Amino acid sequence: MVNSRPEPETVEARFERLFAEHGPALTRLAAAYAAAPSDREDLMQDIAFAVWRALPSFRGDSSERTFVFRIGHNRAITHRARHVAQTRPLAPLEDLEIADSGADATDRIVAEERHESLLKAVRRLTPTLRETIILSLEGLSHSEIAEVLGTNPRTVAVRLTRARAALATLFCTRDESSTPAINQDRDDRESNSE
């Protein structure tokens, strides 16, 4: 008699599958906590190692996605706490992924600038708001975020509202600080043409 039950997935195969599915999202999570490419790589190695160590004890109480994000989130907080004493300027984001490779150079530059601005603004949020908005940007539901952060969906909703308001304030402040220069240039051109 042939056994029709599929063979259980090995830890190695499961690890590779999880990183194939969630690796890009974990990389973005790492980028929100670590500005320098070398720090992001270190954090990703920490996350990968922690997932590898935790896989054998995964009981399935949550989704694999929540499990991986919880580990990534915890490792990112630990990483950030270790590096908080080191104050370095934000590194350039030279390794951005542009979804539409057929876009012209102007579109790519605008997309890179928007991505960089958002990432810088997210890094300026408090840790509580940062972790909540990052998970939301990765498409996790309020329930999944609550499970990752060890809170409830209502708290997640409040944090997301506060994070969006803080980001809006950061972007408005940035826009207002750049507006006078733009208006000044226009005023200078207008007065030169008279």
C-alpha cells in the first residue's frame, strides 16, 4: 500500500520557502531600522538566524507570516537598541528596487526621492509608531500587526492614525521649508523679466 500523505517539509525547505515568500518584506523592515547598507545586511543575518533557530519550535499558533514578522520586528528592535549610541547620518539608499524598469529616468528619480523621503520620515517616528506603520506598509492586517506587537487591533488602529498624522506633519514641514526657496526662485525670475 502506498502512503498518500505528503512528506513533512524539512526545516531547511521551510526556511528557504519562508525567505522566498517574505524575504523582500523583511529587507524593507530592516531598511526602516538600519540606514547603512552594512547595518541592514547585519540585521537581515540576525533575522535569518533567529528564524532558523525558532522554526523547529513553531507550533502553528499564528500564521507563518506573523511568525516571521514577529521575529524580524524583535530582532530589529534589539539591533536598533544596540546601535542607538552610534549617531551617524542616514546613508544614501543606493540599492532601491524600482518596480517598473521600463520607466524613464525622471520617473525613476522621482520614485527614488519619494521612497527615500518616506524612509527618512519613518525613521524619525517613535519606535512604537515606526514598528506599527512598517507592518502596515507590508500589508499586514490590524489583527496580524496586533499579534506581532503583542497588543490588540484597536491599539494598532490608534497607532496607525498617529503615525499617519506624524508622517503628514513631517512631510508638510519638509514641503514648507522648501516652498520659500521655490517661490523665491520664481520671484527672482519674474523680477528679472520685467
